[in-house]
Amino acid sequence: AIGAEIVVEADGRRWLGWVNPASSYLSSNDLRAHFGLGDVDRIDGIEVVWPGGDVERFSATNVDQEITLIRGTGSRVKQ
């Protein structure tokens, strides 16, 4: 999902990430979005703006793990 914007909500705060494979000339980056949440122990929710503009929300989960979000499996957010 190159170009997806991801917002992680936890402990009353929000973190924004963007899936972008390149950030400078002749470079390539990891396609995973990584969030450093500090001392947060639970994620309240994740919202993804997919390329094309569809928005989905994914439910709460624990921290310190890799999560694969699949388009169409979250709760669609009306805009």
C-alpha cells in the first residue's frame, strides 16, 4: 500500500506514519511503517488512509509486535 497514511492512537496521543519506499535520489526504504510509542502499553486504534482515499479503522491491539493491516478488513470510516 505505497502511499498509505497511518495514524496510531494510544494513551490520548496520535502518531502519523506514511508508507514511502523512497525518500531521496536512488534510495529505497523499508515499506513497513514503524512507530516508537515510548511507554505506551496498548494501542487504542489504527486508522489508515489508503491510496485512493478510502479510510479504514482497525481495533485496539497490544504493542511491541508487527501487525499486517489488510485493505477491506477494517471498519470503513465515512468521510
